[in-house]
Amino acid sequence: MKKFLITFFGAVMCMSANAAVITSDFTELTTTGQTYSETVSLNDTYSSVYVDLIIKGDFDNVNVEWFRLFADGNLLAEWNTSTAGLTVVTNSATRDYTLSGTFAIAQSLWDSIAADGLLDVSWAIGPFSDPTPTQFGSDFVDYSFNATPSFVQVGAPASLLLIACALFGITSLRRRFK
Ligand SMILES: [Ca+2]
Ligand SMILES: [Ca+2]
């Protein structure tokens, strides 16, 4: 029984090393000024929520070529090629870029968004963000809202947990075949 309990809790801990995906979407850009929205039911409480975002398209003119992401109408990110902290790849100067990055949502903001059990995600691109799929490949917006399980220690790298899980697995197997 004791051995079973150790195995059970070890397995639960290893499963929780993976962050939970709250919602994700991939949408191709086909027109200037394109918009998108979805409403997600939140079936769980989340903490340490963060967004992974990749966008590809015409985002180099700050005034008219941009990308904006909202949650419940709150502006989470406004990106163009001048935004600090992003990885920017130039596919074709002045026309086509791939921008990617990750950012956190403050817990207080998340709590206010999640209070009604619904997450409204929306985005928009600028009026002159021209999709140019035939010249430089399809343009798109690809996002995911993720959360770290609340009982994983803050600052503990996921890799350490994975190593612990691997050691746990090896130990369990050795015990089994002794
Ligand atoms: Ca441009
Ligand atoms: Ca809400």
C-alpha cells in the first residue's frame, strides 16, 4: 500500500510538470484590418497565466501596421517590428515579418478577467497590414494562453522537475525488477 501511494503521488507530480493550455488558436491573415474573437469557458482556476504568440505579416510601420491582442477588452499586447523584447525575423523588408514572444498576465488582471468564468480573446491588425501570401508564404496569428499549475514552486525550472520525474521512473523500474 505504501509503495502504491508513493507511485501514485509521483505520477501526479510528473503529470503536473506540463503547463495547462487554457485556449489556443491559429488563424490565417487574408485581409487588411482583419479581426478575430472567441469566448472560452474557464472550467478551472489558473495562476501564472502567460501567452505564447507568433504572428507573421506586414507589421513594420508603427502607425498603421500593428497587431493588438485583447482579453475581455483589455489590451494585452501591441506588437510591431519595433516592439522591445520580441524575436523578429525579416522574411521580406517592409512587407513580411515573423514576430514571436511570450508574456505574462498579471494575476490581478487575470482574476478580474476570469471572475465571470469566461475569457473573451480578440485581436486586430492595422489598416495597412497587407497580407501577402503569394509572395512570402501565408500570414497568420498563432496564440496560446497557458497557465503553470499553482503548486509548482515559483522559479523552479521545469527541466529540474523533468529530471526528477525521469529519476523517479528509473527508480520505480529498478525496484520492480529486483
Ligand atoms: Ca510594411
Ligand atoms: Ca471574463
